[in-house]
Amino acid sequence: QVVDHYENPRNVGSLDRNAKNVGTGLVGAPACGDVMKLQVEVDENGKIVDARFKTFGCGSAIASSSLATEWVKGKTVDEALKIKNTDIAKELCLPPVKLHCSMLAEDAIKAALADYKLKQDPNKDESEKKA
């Protein structure tokens, strides 16, 4: 399955990072040099209607981000936040030495959704800082 997602990655590309309903997560693992950008597009009902990724890294990192975009589509923001790196690793049968790739994918999902939430209520962050 890793080879399939690596050779035929799903959802490669970019969404408009300036759009209010698009969240962008950019994460990296300095230890191995992998960098992953994952974007989600959320509709007015809070459902993820599209996801795109660009990953610079090994086959396992590319496969993990490809699978992550497949899994988040159709889910609500809260459902997508429940996706765990262990589920990604199990689905792709990643060896222990490649588990950081699935962790990167989980972090990218969380970062993209955090960015999306911030765009929905930009004043929330400011009011929390003052409190």
C-alpha cells in the first residue's frame, strides 16, 4: 500500500491558502528532512470537502500524507482531529523506523485544522492573549 500511494499519490497540489475556508498546515521533521504541507477546504457545514498535499521526503512520508488527505475528506473538522498516526501507520504497515512519517501526517492534519479554525474566528486568539 505504501508503494501504491507513493507511485500513485492522491490529492497532490495546493489550494488557495488565502481563502477563508482553507486551512494550511506545514510541518517538518528535522531529523530526517521530511517536510509536509497539507491543506483542507471546509464547507459552511464544517465538513472537509477537499484536501491537498505537497511532501518533500521519503516514500513513506509521501504515502502517509496521501492517505491522510484521503481519510480527512468527507469528515467534519472534529472527526478529522481524531485521526491518529497509529491508524495511518497500521493502514500502511509502516516499519518502526518510519513511524515518524505517520506522526508528521497527524501533525499536518492538526496544523491545517488549527489554521482553518483561526481564520474562522481571528479575534479569538487575541482575546485569549489578553485573558
